[in-house]
Amino acid sequence: MLEGDNVALGVTGSIAAVKTVELAHELRRRGADVRAVMTEGARGIVHPWALEFATDADVVTEITGSVEHVDLCGYDGWADVFLIAPATANTVGKIAGAVDDTPVTTCATTALGSGTPLVIAPAMHEPMYDHPGVLRAIEMVEEWGVAFADPRIEEGKAKIASEDAIVCETARAAGDRPLEGRHVVVTAGSTSEAIDPIRVLTNRSSGRMGRAVARSCYVRGGDVTLVHDGDEVPYADVRTVETAAEMLEETRVACEDADVLVSAAAIGDYTVETSPEKIRSGRELTLELEPTPKLIDEIRDDRPALPIVGFKAETGEDEESMIERARETLERVDLAFVVANDASVMGDDRTRALLVHAADVARYEGTKAGLGDEIADSIAVLSNGS
């Protein structure tokens, strides 16, 4: 996600600074080179040696005659993005007022002047975050193009955003944004049909693949709506659903102004009439299954020109058969392309897939996150008419 990117990591005097050692490790795990910059307040919470170990680089603790701020964030500086995590109320206010009296605020002033992307992850007590001056400062610097990894409001505190949220915002700020201005709708996960108040008819999909696509599209600048059976995520507007009918309805609404749909969800092919009371066990039971509408067919009827990426999971098929079945769906629904894979990868971190286009087939084997990147790159090509 951050392969080849240089991230300058600013650390200020919030107690959340204790999390920055692991954050630095995570940034590096995602491919970034990291150099840390610390305020005096931050050094009272986490030792510079800890960040030196985490980044494998010298830590800037003061601005000297070597003009470290220019070296990092000036014109042609080392950093591709300057990330401040955590950022105190004091730091956010100073950045808005062009006050640069710490190594972190001096780097921020330099970054804003040079056009180096700036990402801020605030962390403070909730009343401080709700101070009108702090809110105004956030609004002001957002107008300058600064990105924020919004805090989690819990227990009277505006806690620092999750590592995933911070990494996503950092990658989005650092990289190219070929999907900027594009609305991407992604379906993910499984659907469940209630048999009775306790039992459901469902499948084994974990939703990892769809979430990976959504994250990759967000990093590339897209505005993403994720329709799935899971929780909120930091990289998309989430519409939580349970049944196939709910997924179809929410997807239909989301696609009214969509630029592309990625139908990665494993939507149940059948539904059943729900018993209002628990069905007693110990006796034979026959369920009458009714087919559910095909989501891609329904959306195609609504939006004849909308680019749609389909997924096709099969079992026990050889490659030629998978390609043939994928092409049948491709032609029947007029899809942009189809991602075909074996259902055995459901729930795994890794996958094997075929990206089946009208004229060619691309093969992929690796992580689902990597396949999400491949799919997002293909969507970017489609969206830009190349």
C-alpha cells in the first residue's frame, strides 16, 4: 500500500504517543520508509530511542543548522507525506496559525508551503476536541488540503484513529489518485436468510476480498460506498445489510450516482419463508427455497451504461471451464470484467484468481489485499477511459 513511499512521522505530546512505535512498524510493514520527528512533550512519553529502533533511522528532536525541516518537507524534500500522529489540540491550533515553535510544527509549516501532503491524526480529551477554536482550526487546515484520520470518540476521549485508518489516509495522501472524483460502490461478505428466529441460511464468505477492493479504491482517491454484512470501516461509507433483498435495495440506492459497481459479495441464491417461531428440532423438515434476484442483473436494468465488475466463484473447475463460465456472465450482463476464483479460498488471506476480460485473461496468485490493488488499478483504467 505504501511501497516506495517516504513517510515523515511527527509525534506530539499526547498520551497516544505510546502507540507510535507500533504505528511506525505498521507503516514499514506496508512498504514505507519512515523517519520520525518529535516534540519535547512527546519525548516525555516515548523515548526517541524507541522510535529510532522502530524506524531504523535517526530521530529529529530539534531543528538545527542542518535545517532538518527543509530536508524532510521542503521543496524536493525527502518525505512524500508528513503524518502527525498523534496531534494534540495545541499542535493543530499552531498549524492553523502558522506557528512553528516545535520540530513538528516547523515541519508542518514547511510541508504546507512546499506542497508536501500533510495528514493529521488528532488525539485529546473530548472537551478539547469540541472546543470551537480547535474545530475551526481543523476546518481551516482541511480547506488547505490537509487530510485527517478522525479520532474515535470513546470514554470521554477523542482517541487516536486505528492504525488501519491512519495508514489508509497516509497512502491516499502520498499516492496518485486516479479514482479521485469517482464514486465506487462495492458489495462484500455474505447474506443471511432467516429460517426462524434462531437459524439462518448463509455461506462461508468472510468479506475480506470485497473490503480489500474497497480499501484499494479509497487509497486511489475514490469515494467508496461499501454494502456488506459487517461493521463500519474507515475507508468507506458503510451500508450494513443482512439479507439478499436488503443488499439489493441498498446497492440500488448507492448506485444511483455511482461511477462503477464491484459486486464482490457472495449473495445467497435462495431465500426461504421465515417461521415466526423456533422450529422444533428432532423431526424431519423440508424447506422450500425460492431463488433470489441476481443483483448484477437488477443493477444492469437500472443503469445500462454503468461499469460493473463481477465475481464468479466455482468449485472443482479447471481453468478453461472457469474462464468459459466467467465469459458467459461477462457477455450476459455486459460486465467490464469478471474475477473468477475457486470457492476454496473463502475465508483465507490468500487467493488465486483469473481477471477475465472480453479479449484477455490475467492470472493472479497472492494476498487478497494485492488482488484488491490489481482490481482497483483496472477500475482506474476503465474510469479514465483508457
